[in-house]
Amino acid sequence: MNQMLVVWTELPVRDVAKAAAFYDAVLGTKTSVDTSGPMPTANVGDFVDGVGCSLFEGTPGAATLAHFAVTDLEAASARLTKAGGTVEGAPVEIPPGRFVYAADPDGNRLGLFEPKAA
């Protein structure tokens, strides 16, 4: 999937490059770390048009929770686990699709959402 359906999210992480690699492994994106400013940042998937997820150095685990759209929930969950994250339970069915809660290696909670087929 080359498009994320997240309206802006900021995630504090301990290491921007490692976090970018984690999200790229899970979401199939390609993220560049920007070191031109006072601290490194990265927009997951290099989306910079106001839609996406920005990673920055900070204290992980704050109350941020972003849900990312995926095409195959089981495959994305397996990639997340392989990349060092954890899935927090079984998929939850809702009318528009299903999702799981998970955490990245820094402890930030996230959701993976698979919409119902049209």
C-alpha cells in the first residue's frame, strides 16, 4: 500500500532512524530522515503534503495513537512483530473493517486498520 490514511500524527521516539526503519518495514513505505534542522525528523513514507505521520526525538509512549490503513491485517501484523513491535490482542471487527492495537519498539501505541473490500 503506497498511501496512508492518517490525518497528521506526531510520534516521539528515541531514535528517528530506527523508528523510520520500523515503520517502513511494517507499512512498506520508504522514509528519509531529515537532519537539516536542530533535531532529526522524518515523515513516514516521505509524505509532506499535510497527511502522514511525523517522527521526532522525544519521550516515547505519550498518549499519541495513530491508525494506519493496510491491505492485509495479518500480513501487516506479522511484519510489525518481525520488525520488533508487539500486537496487543486479536483483531476487532467494526462495520467499516477490522483493526488491531499494537506498539512500536519505543512503546508508542498504534493501530493497523484493514477496510472491508468494496
